[in-house]
Amino acid sequence: MNSPGLLILLNIGIAIVMTVQAHFYFNSVFGKEKGKPGKKYWIAAFLPLTFLYLTFDLPDLLSSLIALGILFLFAQGYEVSQKLRAMFAILYAVLLTLINFLLIYLLHPSLQIETARPDDLLERIQLATVLLIGCTIMFAVIQAIRLVVKRRRFPLESRYSLLFLCVPLISVYQVNAITLYSVKNIHYFVTVFGFIVLNILVVYMLDTVIARFQLTLQNERLQSQMDYQDANYEKTVHSFKEIKRIIHDTNKQLLVVAEYIERGRGEEAREHILTTLSEIDSAYRRVNTGNLVVDALVTNALNVGRANGIRIDTELGIREPEVPIERYDLCVVLGNMLDNAVEASKKIKIAEDRHIRVHIRSSEAALFIRVRNRTEREVTDLRSLKADPDNHGFGLTNIERICDKYGGHMAIETENLTFDNMVMLPFSR
């Protein structure tokens, strides 16, 4: 193939590679979910603009501005602020420029971009070749960025990250070796382009695998939360059943009291009433704020606490029975806070130290929940201490999620063998 044809083929290949690469890059830093429905049009415009940019020679300053402008236009396909678009477009341009300058210094020390003559096809082919190799290295950089971003969403093990990074690193070495020791012809171009395609496929496979693992993890957490919510509803049903049982038994006791009174045995009737009240109080601790969720969950905690030798003091002040917070969300917050306190109290060996304080109040603007409990030892790590932390460590995370939903706040203080969990949920009226 003649030199002009090889140069055009190189520029087309670079334009295609940079289009795919820019797409992966902005997906990595912004997230796929931020993509606009019309993103494909920005991608389609990026390809010819990049080819034209590579084909025509421009002054240095104008060339840099046009390159940044093309990248900035590509970033318009994402629902993010203009500040972020500009910042990450500049970052991409800087990274690619640094890589290219480094490659020129290593591969072609005598070649300078500033002195490259437009009419010297050999120098332009060398520059295009360097840019193509730089794109290959840039895939390794983007892959590292993707791994860092993905690790925030999905805990990918380090060994797998290193294995995936080995592919672009080995590809970079092989492309450099081919560049130094092979003839620059069509076979060279196809080989280099093939390495780039392999790296694209590796990045795509990595993204797909992580996305599927992340979806699986989210499904597991959702199922765990649904099971937890079912358990809270069971507690509510149990509370109603207990109330129904007490009403049923009380009706029978009232028949006995009525019989005593009818026979003129008032003192025995009085003693029977006092005995019945005592039995009701000892059999079922009552909470009656008017809010179904608070009443059911706090009552259940009181009963569980009594069964396990845990003293629970409550201070409840709900202004209105119904608060403008979804019952499901309130169940998640209060249920997790109470369960955490009860579970921690069960582990305390000294019975006198098994103590929980529950303070719930509401104002016109917000709901405040505070649960304090003693702990067996100082808490230095908020991760779950249960036998299976992978399946039980989502309590505090779920509380934070609900706080974020309502624009609220959660604070935790741990000192003097005390775990103090405070939550504020503002009302949006």
C-alpha cells in the first residue's frame, strides 16, 4: 500500500478507536445511566470530526482547542453539569497527550510534533502510528479508572483487577515490539488494530461481568430487605393477635366479675379485677402512640427484651398518629435500629448492663429517633458482627438509604461501651 493510503487508513483506524475509547471513558467517569437518549448522535458526530481533525494540519493552539471542543461535544451526550463535562474532557486530552509525548520520546526521539512537516508523509505516518499506540495504552489507563469506579459499586477482588489489567499491559508491550522491529505495512496496521480490538472486547467483557455481578448482589440485598420487611409485618400481625387474645380473655374475666357483683361479693370482684389487670400488664407491654409502625415494633422489642432479660426504657412523643413518612421506610429505619440494639444487648453477659433507651418524638417538621444500648465491648468497626456479615451487614446501610431519600441524617456515637444511634427524618409537606 502507498504512503497516502496507509496514512488515511491509519487516521480512519485512530478515529474509530478514539470513538470507542471516548465512549468507554465517559461511561466510566459519568456512568452509563447518565447517558442521554440522543447520545448516539453525539457519538456519530465524533467519528467524522476526529477523522477530519487528524487529516488536516492546524496551528498548535487551534489544534488543541479543537481537540478539546470535540471531546466536550461528545460529553454533551451525558446528563451531567457542564463543569464536569469540561473537566473530564480536559483530563482525557491531557492523559492522551502525555502518553503520546512519552511514546515519541521513547520510540522516535528525533521526531518532534512541532517540527513535523505537513508534506513529509513519513513523519505524519510515524505520528499517526504513535497516536495509535497511545490509544492502546490509554485503554489500560481507562480500564484502571473503570476498576476504581466499579469497586465503589461492586467489591471486585484485587487479583481479578490485576488479571484484567495484564491484557492491555501485554498488548502495549507487543505493539511497541512490533513498532520497533517490523516493517510498517498493511499487516503491521492490521496487527496493531487487532490488539486494540482485543482490548475493547476485554473491557466490554469486564463491564458486562461486573454489571451482572452487581445486579445479582442488588437482587440478593433486595431479597434480604424484603424478608426483613416480611418479618416486621409478622411482628405487626403478632401484635394484633395478642391484642385480640387479651380482649377475648378479658371478656371472660368480666363475666366472672359480673357474677361476683350480682351475688353481692364485691370484695372478691375487686380482687379479681386487680388480678386480671396485673396479668394483662405482665403478659403484654402496651405502646399506644397511635402510629401503627411505632406501636407494633416498639411493643415487639419490649416483649423480646423481657424474654431475654433486657430492660428497655421508652420515651415516646408523637404529635400526630400519622407522620408523612411511608410506613415501609419507617419500618426499615426503626426496625433495624431496634433489632441492632436488641442483638447487641443479648451478647452482654452481665444482666444489669442489658439496657436500651428508646426515644422517639416528632415535631411539625421532622421525626427524631434515638436508640441507645450498652455493648459487650467498644465498637470500632460498624460492620456487622453477626456470624454471616455478608447477609446481615445491611442494617445501617438501609437506614442511611432511607435518610438520603428524605434528606435526613443519621449519626452514630460509640464510647464508654455505649452505642448511640440517632436518626432525623424531615417531613416534606
